[in-house]
Amino acid sequence: MANLRKTPPVIADSIATLQQEIIECRKCLRLVEWRQRVAHEKVRRFRDQDYWGRPVPSFGDPAARLLVVGLAPAAHGGNRTGRIFTGDRSGDWLFRALHKAGFANQPVSENRNDGLKLIDCYVTAAVRCAPPENKPLPAEIANCRPYLLRELALLNRVRVVVALGRLAFDVAIGSIGLDVTDVEQPGVRKRARPQFTHGAEVDLQRGITLIASFHPSQQNTFTGKLTESMFDRIFSRAATLVRR
């Protein structure tokens, strides 16, 4: 009889285990209270829907070479639907851009069961719970950081990170680290810390390129600070770097 050995769990199973831990997290009492209150009170246009009201897991292709890092779930977006960037205007922009660049099978995302599949792409956030006024506290960001670090260890094929907004940009640098040429060494001149500007590119450790983008929030899109062509160019550039 052949010697049968148990097959080790695949990377997707490890990510699934991590996501379940995130869903059950209650580290930040302020965020727990807020996300549950929003889920109970709702808003009129979604009053007939059941809100998720828990930490929102990340999702995508576990073999992804592109990682998108956002800020946090929207109170009536991800906090309602249970999937990051799903069911709000920011997600409309994001998934439309990902679809154009070949990273998603469809341009819209309305709920967890709408058939959306990400291709060579994974979407996560600096904070997994909807914060009041979309402003997480430093301690809340720190509480969520270990989850991102574990994701980065599992997503070991990532070559490009797109950071949506200044906070996500800083979190990505802090979690991955600048390239060795940006780190203080004897006899090596350290470059200035990268500044957040739309379209900026930064070399990170592990051969990862970080691309900065304005967040596709209504504050930016309604005012014209971020246009659709500007946003599309970010993901066109990401596709070029990933597939070169």
C-alpha cells in the first residue's frame, strides 16, 4: 500500500483562517460600538437590508501580484455588505478601474454574492472596521496592523501595491519597509522619506513597487481632485509593472 501523506493546507486556506480571525476581532471598543450602532440604525435607503456590522475581511486572488490597500470599510458600504469596497461609490470607481486593467471579471460590485472575481489582485485595508467620520485613531490602526503583516507574509507573490490615500500609503511603507537604498546604512546616504502625491512610485523591500493614488472617495471624485482617467492610469501602470 502506498505511503499516503497528508497534503499541507494551501495558501488560500491560511488566508481563510486569517479572515475568520479578523471577522471575530473586538480589539477596538470604539469601533465595535460604532459599527454595531450603524448596523442597527441603518439609513433609509438600506433600511430593509441586513447589515454585516462586523470587521470586514479582505478578498481576492491568493496568488495575486497586485495588492490594493484602502483606508477602512464605509459605514453603509462594506459595513453593510460584508465585503471591502462593495456597495459604495468608492467601490464603484475601484472595481470599474480594476476591470478595465484586467484585474476583475466585472466592473461592478453590489454584494458578496454578485459574482465578482479578482484576477491577480487582492484588496485589503489598513483598518477592518468602519470608523466614525472615516477617521480611525492611531491605536486602532496599530491594532489592525498585525493582520496586514500576516496577509503580506501569505501573499508572497505581490510585486505592486496601490495605496488609496495618504494613510494607506504610510501604512504600506511602515508594514513592508523601504528598499534598502532608502534605509540608513554606514557610508550610504539615506534618501528623504517619500512624500504622498498622486502617481508617486516608491521602491519597497521584497522588490515591491508602491504606487500612490488619491482615494476614490466622493470628497475627491465630486470635486474633480480625482478624475476617472487619473484613476485608470494608476491601474494601467500597475498592470504594466506586474506583467513586465
